[in-house]
Amino acid sequence: MRWIVALVLAALLPLVAGEYYINLASQILIFAVFAASINLLLGYGGLPTLGHAAYLGIGAYVSALLQLKLGFGHLMAAPLAVLATTLMGCAFGLIALRATGLGFLMLTLALSQVLWGTAYRWVSMTDGDNGLRGLARPAPFGLDLNQAMPFYYFALIIGVLSIWLMARFVGSAFGATLKGARDQPRRMSALGYDVWLIRWITFVYASFWGAVSGLLFVYYHKYIHPVSLSLANSAEGLLAVIAGGSGTLAGPLVGAAIVLLLKNWASAYIERWNMLLGFVFVFIVVFMPEGVVPGVQRLWKRFVSRA
Amino acid sequence: MEALRIQSLKKAFGGLPAIADVSLRVEAGERRLIIGPNGAGKTTLFNLLTGDLPRDAGSIELFGLEVSRLATHARVHMGLARTYQIITLFPKDTLEHNVALSLLGLSRTRWNTFGRLPQRFLEEARTVLARVGLESVARRPIAEVAYGEKRRAEIAMALAQKPRVLLLDEPLAGLSREERAQVKTLIGGIPRETTVVMIEHDMDTALDMADRITVLHYGRVIVEGTRAEVVADPKTREVYLGH
């Protein structure tokens, strides 16, 4: 029910908000898909990744390069970009999942840094620090997505579909085994589960949705720069999940909204907005260590029981 | 037919042999008790059998098939199940969910990434829990039930998989006399299609449950035989009973 209300409100937003806020809402949706894909690993798999920007960035770069270098249309470029990124996820998963915990964190970081460095240095392909320009948004069924409102609805449809499919994934029989592997991996092996394979499948699935967020990202900005592959981007996604509440469905959405609203609002008024972002995270971690969504639920329950 | 055949199994931790040299044969349908003082290598032996720990040397055969190179989950699919000395259930989940996870472990449905956990798993889980007398607490989280009930839930999870060989790691440890009687009845009721190998630290509590008994000491089998043979053997008295 709450989800339906949220969806109706999201659908009505362009009727009341100006172009600036519609665009901001589109960015939040894109970032929410990215954060939700991180949440699959962190929240449901217990695998802290610090390299998930790799999938957003490569999804975006492959789509852009296919258009610019090979002249592909969106209809071909989009599935190929998602496929290529997911295949990369298959290979990276083999490497990163040699460890869990801190080891996994460092391996994901290292792998994404390789790509970030390559995007910077391979100037003939990526135009390095200038980034790739001259990209166009797709026009599904002939609809022009260049205005804020139509793009918002496009992002909303893709975003809702993505998050619904990720919710089905964690709510499925497989999702139950994923949570089991997070809490008691040894026990799960003793019950007949191949814990490594469960994690690898989740890793690949998360890289698929990372690629989808990358497509939305490059469609929105019509531009791609190596910074989208950077550690900072991965860390922002991770922070959004932690701030919103990892292992909850709404957490990454709320976390994505917090990060982007702060970034956009605060940067308009103060120069050191990064510091403010830091303070907000410290506040959340101190007062709601489980994240905003579970934290507010806890406070609400306490309020109701007192009233 | 031998359910379990272990030959010259060895495992050392940093030069310290936990399992120095163990050879063991357990017939299908047998109830085998493995006893020994603390540090005798009992739990290490179980961990080697299940694959929780890799062996240093030796072979492990399950119904004539060599399994020592297989991963833990692969051995489970060959009919091996175990319980743990320290309870490792999923505390926030209900008993029925815990048992359903056990049932799901051997089902292809575990790879279904779209559909919910089918109701039939929860129904079957409730049937299994009813068999061990836990139907009244089936929908309560593990964290909220008594210790003895957790132990029975642990055994129920293993039994739900209808294993061919069941390894029970100190199933009676930490239980009150009443709870102990309940668990003993439960173990006594396991059908003979399942071979049971049980570790116990406390010799007296479990002797009457076994067909044959193996005494382990410093990672070696020092005595093996029927209850009468083992009790009568002076080596048992020396290392285990302490007189």
C-alpha cells in the first residue's frame, strides 16, 4: 500500500514541480537503481563493495562508444552495453569472490580503479579527462525524451521496473538462500547450498542492474566522464545504501534521495557541501546506525506505543 | 554395506595433530557412538567428514564413493547431514523457516530467483516439526524458544533432508534431564535407513543408544567394539574414565 502511494506521488510530481526539481527527481531515480543494485550485495549478501561504479561507468561507456565509434542506434547499443557489462561482472565476480568482507571490498575497489585509470589514460578511445560528448537520448516509440518531464517518466518506468525486479529477487526462494548465506555461510553449506555460487549469481545480477543505472545515467547527462567510474562514485552509492538502511527495499531509495538532495541543495548555498554531507552521515550513523528507514520505523513504533 | 569408510585420515593444525591417524568403518543402518575426552579430535573428525575442514591425508568413502575431494554442499547432496555442537540456526527466523531452508537446500527450487518460497516447503517443515513435537512453536523465531527446543529444531533440520548418514555433534550437551530424555527418544526414533554417527563427551548418557562405540584419544582410535567390550577394555578406563 505504501509503495502504491509513493508511486502515485512520484507519478504526480511533474504536475506540481518545476523543471529543476523534475530533473533532480530523475537523477534520484537513476541513483536509486544504482544504490539498490549495491544493496543486493551489501544488504542481502553481506558483501561490501567499493567498486560498483565500475558497472555504472562501463554500462554508460559501452553504450556511448557503440554510438560514437560504430554508429549503433540505442536499440542495439543498450542491450549490448548491458550484456557486455554483465559479462564483465561474471569475470570480476570470479576474482572478487575469492574473498569476503574486507578482502572482497579491496578486490572490488582494485578492479574498479583499473577501469577508472584506463578511462582516464586511453585518450584515443575515451577522450580521457574531456569525457565523451555529443550523445543523444533515446526516443522510444518516437517519443522525444529531451524535455525534463518525458525523461522523468521514462526514468520512473525503468526505475520502478528495476526495483520491482530486484525486490522479487530478494523476496524469492533464491533470496532466502542469499540471506542465509549472509548470516550463516557455513551452516548453509551444511544444508546443501553452494554458498560461493549463490554469491556469484548475486554479483552478476547486481552488475546487470549497475549497467542499467549506467544507461539511464548516460541518457540523462548525454555525457560520460571517467569520474563516473571513480571510487568517489562507488562510495557515494555505498553511503546512500548505509544511510537509507541496507537490507531494506526502501533504504537505497531514501539514501539516494538524501545524497542527491544534499548535494544539489547544499552546493547552491555553501561551498563546502561535502563537509555537510559528512556531518549528515555522521549524524545518521550515530543516531540511526541501522539507517534512516529502519531507524524511523523504530522511532515511529516507540511513538505509537507511547501515544 | 558400509555407509562410511575412513582410512588413515590425518589433520594437523600448525604441526599439532588433531586427527593423527583414524580408520573407521560404519555399517549402513548402524548407530555409532564416538566418545573421547576433550581435545580427542571428535569435532575435527566430523568437520573432515563434512568437508568443513580439508583433510591433510587419507580417504573418506560414503557408500563406496570417495568424497574427500568434494565440497561440503556436494557431500550433503550425497546424503550426508550433520548437527552442530554450538547451535547455528537462523535466530531471527521462525522454526518453520529454518526447517524450510533445510528442505530447500536439496530442491532445485533453491535456484528460483523470481518466485517466492513455495508454501509446500513451509507445510512440509511443519510436518517435520510436528514429528519432533515442536508444532506448537513452529511459527516462533528461534531466538524465542527454549534451549532444548533449539536442539530438537537442529535435529529436525537434519532429519528433514532424509539423510543416509546423520552426524550428531553432542546432541545432548547442555540439556536438562527432561530435555535429554526427549532428545534421546527423538534420536531413538530415527528410522534405520539412516546411519547415525554421534559424538558425546559424557559417556554414560549415550552408551545405551549405540550399536558400537569408538573411543578416540589424541586423534587416534584406541578402542572399538560393543558397549560391553569398550567398557571392559582397560584402555577406555585409563584414558576416558581416568582410573
